Amino acid sequence: MAGSLVLIDSETVSSGVPSVSLTGVDSTYDVYMVIVSNLQCDTDVEDVKCRVTEGGTANSTTNYDRASKLLRASTSFSDQYAADETSWDMGTNIGTATGESSNFVQYIFNANNSSEYTFMTKEVAELNSTPELVGQQGGGVFTSTSTVDGINFFMDSGNIDSGEFKLYGLKK
Amino acid sequence: MALKTLEQFTAEAQTEIDAKKTANGGDGMFAQVNNVRREFTDAEYDQAVTDLAASKLDKQDNSYKEARQNSYLNWREQLDQLYHDMAADKGDKTGDWFAAIKKIKDDNPKPS
């Protein structure tokens, strides 16, 4: 894998913002990878969501489907799924206490291909507001054959206080 | 308490978001793009109102499901509880399993 990942955009949040965008998705790569590390927020029990961007603007149409398995340290797993939503869920019920944060890897497929839907997979590890370790594995699709050029993360409510957001291209 | 409609939550969200705008004396809502932190555009503020209203509606309508899910024992423990209830001839409403499930449902009622 050495040399197969190309860093395209990196955002370090150190002052509260409800919205962070990663830009630079184009036809250079077929697959992009997003890594979000140590995302911390300022409002308890809120979700991190994301949308694709087109022309730099987040698309909020009802074209987001998702399905994932929630793996939990203190009880049974559960399913999470929804269709025709206005965004994808990434982190769930994030807390504000020390050590509570969300971390995830997301792969994005067909983003810049205007004849295919944009798909994504996600793998999440977070310490939520309980606090409880939650792992998530799943995927989503943006059911529009548009030209996606980036991805936007935002909080359900409140701010992202800190976190590292990185966008990589996977060499063909 | 009566359930609120999306329109009512939108009105609430509009008031909350308007109060955050720097033009109205608030602290502002910001987007970080290309490592530049800038205040939301009017379109982004409008979207924030829509998102906040949808979030409030979702919490009103669905948070009880999550609270119940967080409280239920895992299925292995529930099956074990049922086995012991049946072994004690309490495979009905007098058993521990029924009492535990009822308590969780009562503690986290479906909004109406």
C-alpha cells in the first residue's frame, strides 16, 4: 500500500464549527478514502452526519440511503437503516466528556462519475455519551447520477469542537 | 404534552438559528472549507433551520425507541430469563421477563 494513498485535503478543526467540508474529488481517482480522527463536539448526544457536495455546495435532497450494523460494548448489536434521507449518519450519540469522540474511515466510490450513483462504506469506532464503545460497519448510496466533488460533515446540533479530517485518493 | 408538527419545530428552529447569526448579535455558525473558517451563507443558514427542525422532530418521534433499545438485555439473557420463568411456571405476565420488558416500555413511553 505504500505510496497508494494520495492526500488531497486535510482540515484540522480547533475552533467550533458546525460544518466541515473536504474538497478535491474529481476524475483523477475512482475511489476516495476519508479518515476522521478524534472528532469531538460541544453538545451531548448528537449525531455526526455527512452529505456529498456538488460545485462545493452540500446536496440536501432526499437521495441518501444507508444501512449499518451497530456493535455495542454493553449490549446486543442492532441494525440502523433508512432510505430517502437528506444525509448519511456517521457517528451516533456522541458525548462531550473527556475521551468521548468519534473516529471513522469512509470509502467513497463513483463520486465524480456522472453516470453512476455515489456509494460509500463506513467503519466507525466511538465512545458515545453513555459512555459506551460503539463500532459501526455499513454503507450508503447517494441515488443521484451527479458529479460529486467533495464531502461535507456536520453536527445534528451544536459544533464540531475538534478533529482531523483527511481526504485521500486511491491510486488506480 | 401534545406532539409538535414539523411546521412548529421549523418555527422554533428559525428563531434559534436567527439568534445565532452575527448580524443579529449572535456568535455565528461557521463552515470550515480549505482550512478557512467562514460564517454560513444565507443558503447554509436556511439549510441549518431545515436540519434542526428535522432533528427535533426525529427526537420527539423516535428517541423512545433508542432509550428502550439501550435498556433491553441482550437476546441471550432474555432467552435465559424466559427459560427460568417457564421452569418456575411463570411463563406469563408473572414472570421476570415480562416485568422487565414492561418496566422498560413504561419508563420510555411512545409519545402521543
